[in-house]
Amino acid sequence: MRPAALAGRLLPKRFALSKHGKGRRPSQGAASSDQSGPASFAEPPFAPPKYSYRQLDFGFSSDELFRMSLKAPPVYGLWEIAVLATLREAPMHPYDILRLLKARHKDDFLVLKRGSLYHAIARLVRDGAIAEGPTTREGLRPERTAYTLTDSGREMLLTWLKRKIATPVRERSDFLGSVSFLVHLSPTEAAAQLERRLAELEILGRALDATIEEARARVGRIHLVESEYARAMMAAEASWAKQLLADIRSGTLRWNTDTVLRQAAAAHADGKRSRSRSKT
């Protein structure tokens, strides 16, 4: 990766580059002499000589940033953590890893595709977190390479697992995204769909309760904590949806889609006029 592109990845977005070469922190409320505004690191391209990446607010040159990146720890997601955790039990072939993850219902949060698995394995091998073992063949089956967890991989597993458990993040949700556009339905339509969702959540909740109860007789609770979490999130969602539905039915929450759309159109028109005046 070129140092210029690397600088764009490492530096916070709040730091901008002027077109005269020096990095600076944009002052709040200050008007720029350039109508297009200062170029941000988030805006491609990162191609010299238009910008200079040699002098930055931090005092690091682009070469120093590049050397720092070589020492930066890898960033791992759930796939890498799943592979490391599985190999901590025993050396395995990729096929065995995938089979075990499916048997343990890890497909509840992982898209169990071979391509994703092999991509994670390649990253871990590159980083020295896992090592290739001997290649074996059983009958007419293709050759298989077993992988083992290294000492470095064990430390990476524990480091990233601790970090992900300790750090809240905003996770994507289709329901959250859909609710953000609820105004495009009438209150009556929205209430009807919430009723349907609550009925589905009730069915799913009862099924999950039965699954957890049945599994408790066979395995320890530590192996069911993700199911308990899923059930708690389901219950919290149902509680919120019930309150929203009650507010819509009582008239506490009301809106008119046509009115909202007219207001939005008027706001867009005002914005265009303001931008036109600022350019003159």
C-alpha cells in the first residue's frame, strides 16, 4: 500500500489536508476560501503531487506512518475468532472446522461459506496465528491440510475476544433500518405490521425457550449463553414494539405521510435556494 493511501486509513477523519500541503485541524465555523472545502482523507484519490503527505498534525511523515503500519496488530472479525477458537481445541482440516461450526449452530451469526472460511484461514496463516500441518489423504478424497494454533494465535484470540465482548458497537439490523422509514406507512398500516411481528416473535420465543430448556439437560450453561442473549434481545424487541403499537393505537404517536412528504419537499427546495445564494 502506498504511504499516501495508508495515511488516509490511519488518520482520523477530523484531520483535513489543505491543498497547500500541510495538515491542519479545520476550525469550527471558519469559512474556507475554496468553495469545495479542504480535501478530507476520506475523499479519494490519494495521489501526489496535488497534496503533500509529508507534514501532518501529528508530526509523522508518510514514511513513518508506513513503518508504523507494519507493526500494527491485525484486525480480526468473527470468522477469524471462530477459526482460532476451534483450533484451540485441536488441529483440524478446514472441512472439519466448517462441520463443527455447523453442528454447534454458529451459523446463527456466521454465514458459513467455504470462501469466507478459507479467506480467514489465509489471513491467520499470513499473520502467524495458525500454522499449516501435514497434508493427508483418505481414500479417494482430495488432500487435506490440517492447521494448528500457534502461541501467537492464542494471544490474538484472547485479545480480540476480550475487546469484542467489552466494546459495544452499533450492529446492523434490518428491523432498525426499516423502522427508520416507518413514516412512509400510515399509522394503521404500521400498527398492522407491528402486530404481525409481535405474533412471530411470540412463536420464535416459545420455540427458543423449549430449545434452551432441552439443551440444559445435556450441556452446561456456558454453551448456551448466546441463546440466552438471543432470547433476551427478542424479549426486549417485543417489549419495545408492544409499547410503540400501544402509542399508535392510542393516538400518542401520530403522523400524516402526505404532510411529512410535503414538508420534506419544501425543506429540499429551501436548501437549494440557500446553496444558490451562497454561490453568488
